[in-house]
Amino acid sequence: MKTKFFPIFIAFFIVTAVFSQSNLNDYKYVIVPKKFDFLKEQDQYQLNSLAQFLFNKYGFEALFEGDDYPEDLASNRCLGLRSDVIKDSGMFKTKLNVELKDCNDRVVYTSEVGESREKEYKIAFNLALRDAFKSIEALNYKYEPSEEIMSLANPKVAAKSEVAQEIQQLKQEIQNLKKEKEAEVEVIQVEKITAEPIKKEELVKENIIEGFSNILYPQEIENGFQLVDSSPKVVYRIKKTNLNNVFLVENKSAIIYKKGDEWVIEYYTDSVLKQDVLNIKF
């Protein structure tokens, strides 16, 4: 009777291993906590650092929880698995196994139990964890992008990332233009002309001449504000960014940001960079 069940058991073990490998290959990252529940301190006995090292050693891209995450993981947490190490009770042995959960807190993999008979905790935990990782090593993990998981990206986080890229690109354009102007001055050797600084009142007056109200009042809209004058007329629609007091101006290659106590709009006109002071009543 035992002989008949043995091949079935082996077949079941092989199918389970292949299925687990296929599941794990869908995930790009493993998040390692800085403290395991059965320990009293962060990275006690360097066990968390060892777990990160072993995940990386066997092909995974392991990160500590709370670190700066790569852009794709920040916009789609389902690309990563959360790892944990579980301690089993044992009188004469230290027993540990590794558990991996997806973004929905479902267990997708549990390693074989790793064991050690050492009495000193640091050595026992180290050896038991390495023993548990032998079953992970046997999976021969290799990341294979899953369309189902890739489609779970958070649109709000992705949008923030896109806005940040736009701001960075605009800043780079401003820096490049400044360098070009400086180079032109050096080549043509134009005499330096000292002009009187434009006063804040003159900039505000210039805005009025262009048809804008002296004072702009913010009205909250989705993802930002619309700035209206006393007419009331919508002068600008601005979008929030992940930078404090920096906004993108809708339908205009411009940004509005706070400089000291003033709000400034910075934009291009015929490849010339301009700045105006705005009187916004936030």
C-alpha cells in the first residue's frame, strides 16, 4: 500500500514546486521587513540583512521595507512580494521558514522548514534561515513579467511620477536655455548693461495690462486649483505636483511656484524665458 502512494506523493511534490515557481516568476521584487515578529530589535542577529542577501543571491531583487522603491514598484506595489520569517516552536531545534505574500496579503509561497541544533541564537538563526532558503534556491527563480500584475499599476501614483518627470524636463530646458544665452554673450562679447531691477508693483501692473486681475483667488478643482480674478474669470488652471508649492499650468509650458513670500509664474515666449509675479490669495 505504501509503495503505491509513494509515486503519487513524489508527483504531487513536483507539481507543487513547478506551480510555486511559476507564481513567483510573476513578481519582480521582494520586500524584506526591518524586524521579524519573533525578534525584539530591528535586524537583530543581522537576520533581516541575511534574508535580503539570500533573496538577491537566488535571483530576486530584494529591498528593505521603507527604502526608496524603484519607480515601477512605487506605482504598482503588486510587482513585489512581502517576505516574512516564521519561527516554529521546538525544544532542541531552532526552526524557521520563509513566507511570501502578495499585495492582497495572500500567501503565495512557504519554504521548507530550516533547522539548526546550535544553542547560541545568532548561529542557530543564521543556519536555520540558510537551510530554509535551500528550497527557494531549488526554484531557480527568474522574473517573467505578468500582464495581469502589470495592469494593476496605481493611476494616481503613475500620474504623480509623470508630473514629476514633466517638471524635471521643464527645469532642464530652463537650465539649457540659460547656458545657451551665457555662451552667446561670451562669443559675441556684448557689453554688460546694468538695468534697474523690475519692481514687484510693475510686474503686477504688467499682468493687469495683459488683461489679468491684480488679485487671483484659488478655487479647488480635481488635482489642483483654478485661479480666478474679481470678474470672476478663470485666468489659470493649475495642477498639483509632488513638490511643495509647485504647480503645472494647464495648456501652457509654464510652472507656478512660491519664491519667498511671492508666487511666480515662469514660462517661455518665443524661446525667451519670462517670469511674472502673481498676487495669489492662497
